[in-house]
Amino acid sequence: LANRERAKHDRLLRRARSPVVKGLDGYDFTNVRLPDGYMLDELLGLGFIPRAQDLVFYGKTGRGKTHLAIGLGMKAIDMGLGVRFHQTAELVLQLGKAKRDGTLETMLRDIGRADLIILDEFGYVPFDIDGARLLYQIIAGSYERRSIIFTTNIEFSKWGTVFADDKLAAAIIDRIVHHGRLLEFTGQSRRVSEALMFGRNTSAQPEK
């Protein structure tokens, strides 16, 4: 039984395709602003997943959005849940290639098996209208079926520019607002803070 559980965990971890494995031990929530009435224990307990609730992690680059998203994904895997991690721009390229190759339905079925989808760096690179429509299929198809975590530095009012279609963006925002929560990440960039902590000179290079 223990071997089967380990094999299942390893299989879920491979399918998640997370770029790194990060837990939440020692994660600093000081500058994570939760919605009114939403408690940290509820977030860490992954209560949003069985409710198929979406989360939007909004804040400037380097505030720990991706780390928290990966950490929650790891907790979900530990609980035996299916997770898919995607950098959003890369996912759009993969969807376009799958459509051209005739494998789009297979790819969508694989994503649809997940309990949690993480769309990292959402909006960092604008999509063309075809890419936006393909991504919309995933978001719309997940509505009230599975959770999506978006990490983004783009406010809702500018999502129309990202999608090259205001109506498409409005439809996505409507689903998120109706059945999701916004977490704001404030404070100083953690990358800059870590550099200062270890005595590195951060003035020579701009933050990425």
C-alpha cells in the first residue's frame, strides 16, 4: 500500500509539470492581503478546490505569487489531487501547436483531468485572438468544475489588451468574480530582499 501511494504521488507530480518543487514551510504571508472574511487556514486547507473556486494572485513581479501557487499545488498533490502547472504564454503556444497537429482534444482532456490548474504569469505576454480563444476554452470549461490559480501583475481593467478582445476578457473576468477570490501581494520584491540579505549588489542589474 505504501509503495502504491508513493507511485501515485510520483505520477501526480510528473503530470503536474511544476518547474520546481516548493513547499510553504517558512513562507511569509505578511504582505499577502486576503479578501475580507477569507482566513489563511481556509486557503492552506485547500477548501477552494472541492468548491471549484478560482484564485487570482495579483501583484508586482517578485512578490511570491508563483511560490505560493506552487506550494498550494504541492499540497494538493500530497492529498492525491491532480494538478497542472503552466506558464500561460507557453500553454497558449502548446495549444496552438496541438490544434495544428490535430491533438487539441487530447491535450484538453489531459488538462480536464486536473482538480487544480495553475496559470502562471498570466498576461505577461499578450495573445493573438486565436490563442486567446484556445485559452478561453480551458477557463470556460473549468468553470464550477475545477479550480484555477492565476498569478498576474495585470489588473482586471487591462485584461482586454492581453486577450486582444474586450468581450472575451469580460466573460473570463465575470466567471472569476462570480466564483473566485482576489489575493493581493504587496511589499518589496522578495528577490531584492533576498539579495540584500546575502549582501549582493542589486543596483547593477534591473529586477526581472
